Amino acid sequence: MRYLVYILKRLVSLIPVLLGISFIVFFLIRLIPGDPASTLLGVHATPQAIKELRDQLGLSKPLLGQYLTFLGHLLQGNLGYSYVYGSSVLGLITTSLPATIWLLVSGTVFTLLIAVPLAVVAAARRNGILDNIIRAVPVVGLGLPSFWLGIMLILAFGLKLGWFPVAGYGTTLADHLRGIVLPGITIALTLSPILIRSLRASMIDVLNSDYIVTARSKGISTARVVFGHALRNAAVSSVAVLGVNIAYLTGSTLVVERVFSLPGIGEQMISSILGRDFPTVQGVTLTFAIMVVIVNLLTDLTHAALDPRVKLS
């Protein structure tokens, strides 16, 4: 019951956040050079045709009036209609969102698969050869841009070896699983170094704790001490680190989506900005905001589940 109340409070707190974001995005996007009507009609459009289209799209109204109209539609669950595609913005987002969710989930899974074992090994072999290698090598990945990593993975595993597709992610579940591997690894290579350093430091602190020393003195195996006792307690602080970085990643997936030609909302955002498609940009931005809040909420709930001392309020 406590978790349910906490979730409801967080969802209610999302309302003013979305209103603030909608206000900022609505007015900032109007500062982008160019006119949607001129962009849609092309360079040979007459001033009269441009004026008629602006009136039709509601762009001739004062900005405050346009915002109030947009806000009224938003409260009804209507994100408007795309200037470029001529269809519902909500429909466009619904179509593009699964690819972005697949990308975030795969990136998180690969990050955990890479970071957790390496951090545990580094902590268990503190100041040893493996520890020094594990601490040094990921720093290289941290300094490399994600688009370059993606291109290198495409060249190696897509074009040369032919193991994975180089663009898109197919239409079936099997295609999705194959097509999302390289984008997920690209994200993991940029997130793993941060998580490795955080989890390693936490593991070292926990392994030096009195109760771990006591457990070892009782003859409990090293594997059970590390994975059964130390890892869970060390993961508490690292969960927050992972959650913050995933939330940051949520708004920056467009680079990876562009490299791998994934039809996600990040790619939708770029196309909409280039086409001066105001309603779509606003809808995608609000979607990103909701995803960030959801990631933060899941992070808090996971933190509380791992550490009973944490009280949700």
C-alpha cells in the first residue's frame, strides 16, 4: 500500500512538470528560424498561399492564444496533428516509441551484463592486475563518442562478420532481438565505465565491513559472501547512479537511433525539428519528460526494495 501511495503521489507531481515543460518548449521552439507554412509549401509558394496555410494551421494567432489552444487539447489527451505527416502526433509517437523502449531496455541489460561482473572481480581482486585492467580499459570507452562506437560496431559485426543487421530492427520479435544488439552494446559501452567505478567502490567498502569479516570467519565461501551478501548492499548506491544515467540517456537516444536508423522518437524528433513540425516536437518532448520521470520512479522503488531502511515518502 505504501508503494502504491508513493507511485500515485509521483504521478500527480508529474502534472506541473509537464505543464512547465510544455510552456518552455512551446515558446522556445518558436525561436527556431523558419516558418512551417513556408517549409511545407516550398520556395515557390506565394505570400497569399503561405498566409492561408498559416491561418489554417492556427499560426496567425498570438503566441499566448496558440499556447492556450495547445494546452486545452493537451488536457484532453490530444497532442495535435503533425504539419508534415498530416496525422495524429499521438499516433506517430505510439508508432515510434517501441523502438526507443527496446533501445533503452537493451542498453540497460547489456550495461548490467558488462558492469556487474567486472566490478565484482575488480573489487574482489583489489589492486591486482585484473583490477588495474578493469579500471583502465573502460575509461577509454567513456571518452569515445557513442556515434563512433556505433559505426565501429557496424563495420566489425555488421558488415565484416555479418552477425547483426546494420540498420533498422525488423518487424518480428526475432528481428527486434537481433537488430537491437549493436545499438544496446553501443549504449552499454558508454554507461558501463560509470557503473563499474561506482559499484567497485561500493563493493570494496562493503567487503571491509564487520559483518563480511564475520561471515568469512565462519567459513562461508568467498562466492557466497560476495554474491549473497556484499553485492546486494553494494548495489544500493549504484542503482541511483544507473538510474540517473538512464534518465539522461532517455533524452539523448537520438544519436544512436540515427546511427543505426532505428525508427524511434529520437529520430522522429530530428525529422520534426528539420521540418518545423511544432506539434510533433512538443509531443515528443513531453514523451521524453514522462519517460524520465518513470525511470526516476523505478529507480526509487528499486532502491527501496534493495534497502529496507529507505522510507518512501
